[in-house]
Amino acid sequence: MAVQKKTDTWRLKKWYSVYAPKQFGDTVIGEMPANDEKAAMGRKIEVGLEVLTRNPSHAYTNVTLKVINVEGAAAHTSLVGIRQLYSYVRSLVRKYRSISTAVVPVSSKDGTSMVLKMLVITRQRSTHSRIRGIRKEMRELIKAYAGENAAQDVVGAIVEGRFQADLAAKLKHIAPISKVEVRALEVGR
């Protein structure tokens, strides 16, 4: 009986440098192995937002990127989603507070569809009518903002926190707002 030699498939793989999207500086964020360019296409990579922005306050946020283009040994990505860690969201919700959540599907000015999952926390307990009012006005404001701006601008405002601060300022007439967070953002859904 002849002995068959095993080939080590791991040694046959090539290493590709993974680049962040242009809105995050188009920098190298890591490497990944793949058999060929076709195998690398479509892969999803999850990385902390603080790696992309170099801002330690983004430590509780993860970004999902998808490989859309492979040129030589460079794999370029696009943004698929942003998600707050569950432990961070859980730490925000306290006793004697009220929360209002909303899932808002929007379309940006350039036609990109997105889904924003919002969380608004009040400073004190609020009535159900106020919580419903916050949710209703929040949906209207988000749809209007997304309709007036390109997807890249919306994502930039969310990452920098301008979007959340603007929403909190516009919603505080209903009830005192402690925090407005984008729990999750899904792009192109």
C-alpha cells in the first residue's frame, strides 16, 4: 500500500493587508490569510472603533467591515455596521430612569439604505406618553437628517457624536435627557 503525502494547505495561503474604508483614513488595520483573491472577497472583519479613530472613548464600539476589492496583496473594505457592546449599553440603563428605543430604517441623500437602532435614556422616570413622544419625534428627526445628508456624512456624525448631541438637544423639551446612543447602525440593508 502506497503512502500518500499530505499537503499543508496553510502554507499555500497568501496574506492580504486589510485596509480601512476611506472615511476612516484608508490605513492598514490588519492582515488575513486566504487561498486566493476570490476567497478574500466578501469576508467580514470586526474591529474596535478605537483602532480606526485612535480615540479611547470609542472602546465600547465595534465596527464590521466587508472586503469589497482585492488588488494584489491589498484588501479594501467598506462599512457594514457599527454596534455598541452589550455591556456598555447595560451600564447606561439605571434604576429610576426611563428608556425609549426605536429601530428606524432610513435612506440617505445618496440612496444608501441604513437601519439605526436608537436608545434614549431620561434623567428621571417619565410617563409613557412622554416616552412615546420621544420615540415619535426621534424617528422624524432621524429620517429628516438622513434624507438631507449623504451616508458618509451620517456615519461621520454618529462616530464623532454630533448626531447624538443634536438629537438630545432637540428632544429635551419633552423630558430631561441623560443620554442618546446609537446602539447599532446597519449600512446597506
